Amino acid sequence: MAIKANLLIDQGSDFSTEIDVLDDNGDPVILTGFTGAAQMRKHYTSSTSTAFNVSINASEGTVTLSMNAATSSSVTPGRYVYDCELTSSSNVVSRLVEGIVTVTPQVTR
């Protein structure tokens, strides 16, 4: 089952958040061989999306979602949905995190 976490992105700014992937004992999960993908959309059935960059630190058991300032500046302020999925080396896909993204408007351009 996916973690629920809401995100706040300032339009026109660099964004980054780190997710610790832990087992039932609270120990880091070794993520060797995993790949990740994450997107945000205006609503679940939207045909357009904005992708997050996903980096995995396999030995630390962390996943980082990020977006550069150029990408966030192209996103219209408002409320979005997102999720991040991890795919194992044996092609098993699991949803790591999901939630709401709020993009606040940029004033300085």
C-alpha cells in the first residue's frame, strides 16, 4: 500500500523531496535494480502530465523526487494529483507514494 503524502511546489522554483523506503522493522530497503517514475496530473484521467525526476539511492533505501525551476514555472498554479511507482529488476511495479500537489503561483519572473 502506498504512502500518502501531499506536496507543495512553488511555481518557478527548484523542488526536491526525499522518501525513505523502510521495511516493517524500520530498516532501509535495499533498492538495487529498481527504477522509478513519477508524474503529476490535474486529475486522475488527464491526458497531460508533468514528470518528476526520480533518483534512487539503492544502498540507503531513499527515493528523491525533484523538479527544476524551468519545469515548475511551466505548471499552472493549482491542485494536482501525483504518484511515484518503483519497478524491480523482475518488472514488478509497486506504488511507493501518492497524494495531492499544490502549486503556488510565482510573482517574480
